[in-house]
Amino acid sequence: MAKVKKERLKENLKIRLAQLLHKEAADPRLEGVTISSLKLSPDGALATCFFSIFGKTPEEVQKIEAALNHSSGFFQRRLGQVLESRNTPRLHFVFDKGFDYSNQIEDVLIRLKKEGELS
């Protein structure tokens, strides 16, 4: 798949998936889920969707991830209809730990600044 075409498809999938999550997801556990990035396999058959959600415990995040993966067939079918494409990649959802990690770094920097160790 050409690089530009693949990037365009990846961005389009991310935007449309976020819209579907926001407008059509009936599961209340999926409220507040944000698609942070999307990684497409080289052949375009699999899309790994990284999501984030704030204010949830690790156990709740696990349940949300399971709910998203359980609903992946619905989202794949709807994406195929919206994008009017013959082949829609299979969706796999993974929690994006990057946001939690950046929050931890920020907390450490704030604490160091308060203690006077960081100017």
C-alpha cells in the first residue's frame, strides 16, 4: 500500500472511529473513550487502535478494553459502511499508557519544584 494512501486511510479511520464511538456506542462503559492513535499493519488488514480514558482504575480500564474488543465487529462493519470501502481492517483496541506516564512525570516535576530541587 502506498505510504501516502496508507497515512490518509489511517487518519480517516481514526477520525471516523472516534465519531462512531461518540455517536453510536450504546455501551455506557465507553463514554469518555478517546482514540489517541491508530497503527495500521503493512497490508492494511489489521488496525491497532490506541485509546485513552481519564479517571479510571486499572480494573475499569481492563473492562473498557474488553468491551471495545468485544464491539470491534460492530465498529468494523460501521466503518466499512461509512467509508464505503470493500476491505475494512480488523480492529484491535489497546489502552494507551503514554498519557498516564506523562501525568506521572508531570506530578514528579511539580513535587520537585515544590521541594526546591528544581528551579
